[in-house]
Amino acid sequence: MTTLKTNAIEPEGATTDLTIGLPGQNVVIGGSGGIKANTFKDAGGNTLWTSNGSGVLSSVSGFGGAQVLISSQTASDSASLSFTSGIDSTYGEYIFKFYNINPATDRIDFSFQVNAAGGSGFNETMTTTFFRTFMNEADGNNAGMAYQDTFEQAQGTAYQFLTYDQGNAADECAAGELHLFNPSSTTYAKHFYSRISYAHYSEHHMESYVAGYIDTTTAIDEISFKMASGNFDGKIKMYGVK
């Protein structure tokens, strides 16, 4: 086997594209690390995806319905987490994913509210519904489904609850997601729904389903998450859906 050693390889002529390998051949770049690059483009120069160098992809194109990670925030005994940038007309749907949301206070509720563009206070008007399923850890046929009418809003401006009497033990954290649709519309109300799995303070597994609409035709550009009382730990990631 012959080894070629050189400091530079340049294309011949005026072209700026260097072609390695003949048509029909596979080009193999050896080494334990393989091919390393943060940006990958197709033959037309279009970016297919970009990495931040730590395994997180963004600007993903060419995959129908791809979710694009926009930002991530971590709560560490925090009163709230707010996303005040990145919600715009780029995407028609935004997904907020919750990881290990663990309140400091026992028997408390995770919640959210939004701001219309130019607004403040996280107090937009919304109409919502809330129902939950439950199953006791000790079984005993203590399972079922219930509508939580005290957690709904009818043209209310409060933070909307997403969990019901969540516990604060390590095995009672919450995980799930919230979908917000067409937040930049200046014609229609903004619909949303969430689905979250967590543990009730009384050692029941629960899954809450919340849906509704934010009754404004002004664009929504900010969102806030917090507990009804006290601080919390956990991570929230915001994605745009292409």
C-alpha cells in the first residue's frame, strides 16, 4: 500500500470545487473520528443541518416535519423560566418539552402564561379545559379519569395549570410537552394543548391533558412557566416545527 503525503490539494483550473473519487466510487476518509464538520451542505450549497459541536443539531432542512431546537433553559431552584425570544413567524408550531420538572413545594401545580407582542405581565386572556387520568401505586383498583373543572378558565387571565397537586419527591417529577400553534398570527386566536406525566403527592401516577386557546389576534412572542407557588428544578426545551 502506498502512502501519499502532502500539505495541500487544490482543484485544477478555475473551479473552486475539489472532487475526490470517480463516479460510482465510494470515498472513505479513515480515522477513528470519521468525517467531522459542524455544517453539512448538499451539492447545491444548501445547508442540511448544523451542529453546535456538542451533538445538538439546528437549522435542520430536508426532513419533512423536522423539529428544530431553538433554545434550552434549566431551572435550578428557580421561580420561573421564560422564553422571551425565538417565538416568531419562522414556524407555525412551537413545542415546549419538559424534563424532570420537580417542585420545591409539595402538592403544587406547574403552569404557564404568555405575552402578546409589546405586552407584559403574562396575563393574556384564555379559555381552557383540563382532565386527568390516575392510578395508585398500591393498585387497589384506585384508578380512573376525571375532569378538573376548578383548573379550567373561561376568558381568564391567570397562569394555566398543567399538572394537578404534583408531589415534590424525587420520583414525583413531571415530563411532557406543550404545543403552541401559529403564535405569530394577527388574524386568529392561538390554540394550544399539553400532555404531561407526573406523580400526585398521594402516590398516584397521573397524566394531565390541557387544551385551549389564547383569545387574542395579536402575535404571541413570549411564554413563561412556573409553579403556582415556590421554586422548581428541571429543563425546558423550545422547538420549532418546520
